[in-house]
Amino acid sequence: GILISSKYLSDAVWSRTRFCLSPAGIGWGIRLSQALMRGCVPLIAQPFVVQPFETLLHYADFSARVMMEDLPTLPASLRSLQA
């Protein structure tokens, strides 16, 4: 299933996570770093934002970009990837 939470999640929950949303925020990309450290595929929802070391790293190999207008259909898209 898909879990959306604004609360702290335990390591047990993170260990079952396949995709992690990495929206734009304040700072240098903490959500992206957390997703990578937890072993899930970052879903980068940051249009027009250059990611750290983007000139050196091929982000398409380990992440996916999502557009903000695609967020309402994102759960269905992710379910089709998991099938």
C-alpha cells in the first residue's frame, strides 16, 4: 500500500519502503539524502531544481522525477510499477 505520514516512521516501516517522495523544501536536499540512505527510490518533485552533483551523477539510474501536476495520479502510477 501507500503510506502518507507527517509523523516519525520507524526503521521497520522504512525497510519496507520502495519509493520516497522528495519534494522541494528548505535546505540542500535532506529528503533526497534520507531516501537514498533508507534504500528507497527518490521521487524528486522539484521542478527546475538542480540536484547535488547532478553534473556528475546520472540521477535517472537511481531516482525518478515527478511533476507536481502528476501527484494526484502518483499512487496509481506507483502501483503499476510494483505489479
